[in-house]
Amino acid sequence: MKRGGLFHSGLLLGLIGLLLLSGCLKKQVRPSEEKLKKDASLEELLSLYQLRRQEWSGFKGLAEITAESRRQGRHTVQASWTARKDSTEIRGFNLLGGTLFDLRVTDPLITLQIPSERRKIEATRDAFKEEIGAAIPIGSLDLIDWVSEGAVPKGVPPLFPALEKGEDFFILSLLRVLPEKAVLVEKIWIERTAFQVTRVAIFDFTGAPRAELTFGDYRKVGGRELPFEVQAEGHGEKVLLHFKELRPLSPSS
């Protein structure tokens, strides 16, 4: 058999396996966390995260954001951060409590208001870096999404998952399957005893590294463990996010 035939056969088998996995996840069977700690399968790990995402209702918190870039220099702002399932609002304020900016992230539109300039910017997610990132030191959408989703990996489809097992970490790779190749989208390091995400490497559409996030200082907030320290680095920019307080939102909030 030709080499191309072997590749496409293997890819077909992988896609069939993914479809079977998706069917299993719909059963909503909660895996035993003790078993996962010992030797989680890919199916068990994804099922656990799917359940965590379904139970997630968001949070409200107070954060200090320090951003450093070649273009904007170094800035530190205080901000309130409200994360819901379908939106995020980040309001930066000065020492007197006055609003510096109000950022609202929804899908597909992002809105930024800067009261001191009487300025309002609306942008799509694709234009975030050029439109929003150029106006305020807030980091990337990757950072906002991961923080607002409680540092829980997204659902798999349409990406293809692969799992590596280390002594202290699971490493979950998510790939985009193209006609001729598979391109790495995210690589996620997961601590094995509590299933907390500690590091995420993010890649662009060619598979080249784009950004890296690290998560630490996990604390219990309601019934969940959330990271109070998040760092992001990429394209010459660094962002440190430190939460001073966090509280869960009720499903009706």
C-alpha cells in the first residue's frame, strides 16, 4: 500500500474513533476521579471536563492586571472581572474608582468603551488584537477565554484529541485534521491528582507556536478550584493576572 493510503486509512480510523468517543460522552456518566488519578483514559478525561463545563455558571472577581509589551510599555490596572457562560465583562478602574475602560466579550462581537476619550470600539474576534489590543493593555482573547471558562478545556469537536501520560501530568493535544495533514492547535498540561490545567501552549493555523499560558495558586471557589494567578506570553507581550478575590455566580445571575 502506498504511503498516502496508509495515512488516509489511519486518519479514517482516528476519525471513526472520535465519533465513537463523542457518542460515549453524550451518556453523561461521571467517571471516578480516583480511577482517573491512577490511569485516566482519553474518554474518561474528556467526559470529566465536559461535566465540569456543563456545571459551570461563572464567577465575579477583582483582579490586578500587569501587561508589558514593546509597543505599549508596562501598565498595571485594577479590574473587576465578570464571567458568564455566554459573555465576559472586564472593567478597568483607577484608584478613585473611575472607569478606565469597559470591555464586553460576546460571540461574535467585542465592545470596548473608553469614557475619558468618549470612544467606543466594536470588533470581531479575528480583529481583537488590532482593534482592542492596540487600545488597552489586556492581553489576548486566549487569556480571556481560558480564565473566563475556569481553566477547563473546551469541547473537542471539531478538533481531534490525543493523550500522553507522564508521571505527574497528562498532556492533552488538540489537532485540526486537514486533507493532507493534522495541525496542532493546543497542547494542555494537566496535573494528575486534581486534574487542574497548569500550562497551555497555543499554536497558529500553520502549527507554529503563538502563545503560552500558565495557571497557578488554585483555590476553592464555591465547589470549584480556580486559578488565582495566570500568566500569558506571546508575540513580545507578557501579561500577569492576579485575582485578589473570586466568588461564584449562581446559574440565574
